Amino acid sequence: MTKVNGNALITLNMYQVTVTSQGQVTLPVDMRRRMGIKAKDRINIIPESADWKKMSITKSTGWEELRGILKPYAVGKPRLTKSRLEKLREEFYTERYRRYLKQNE
């Protein structure tokens, strides 16, 4: 597929890969070369739709680049501080204990 970007023509390729029974995928050589991916490199697969049917793949340069990736999903939710985390843990274990007691009545 060819796409016009300003005055430049960009050729876009679609790659089809197979998932093994162990969940592994082999990226085609051309794709690895274009993305600069070598053996033991890590890649990021980022969903672009809620149903995960559209994803983007990028070469990973480390954990730092993932910082803030979930921020859009946290809109309107309270910030997670140490005290908030402790409170959530307490609520979780209290509820878990209540369920345990209810099952063993």
C-alpha cells in the first residue's frame, strides 16, 4: 500500500504472523530490519482500541518510555498514594476475610 505524506510517498506493508501453541510470534525479517529489532530486543504492543483488535508495535528502549501510558484510563480516579494503597489493601483483606468466614459457617 502506498500513502502520500506531504510530497513523499510512503510504502506501507501489512505483515501476517502465526501464533504458536506456546503463544510465540515470529516477526518477519523485513519488519525486524525496518524497526531495528535484533535478537533479545523487547517490543511494546500497545492496544489502540478497547477490544484489542487494533494495536501498535514499537521497539522498546526501556521501562521509562511506558511511564504515563495508563494515564488516560485514570481520569476521574483518585491518585494512588501510600496511604490510599494501605487503605485499599485493608479493604481488600477485610472483604476477603468476610468471604472466608461466610464460606466456613
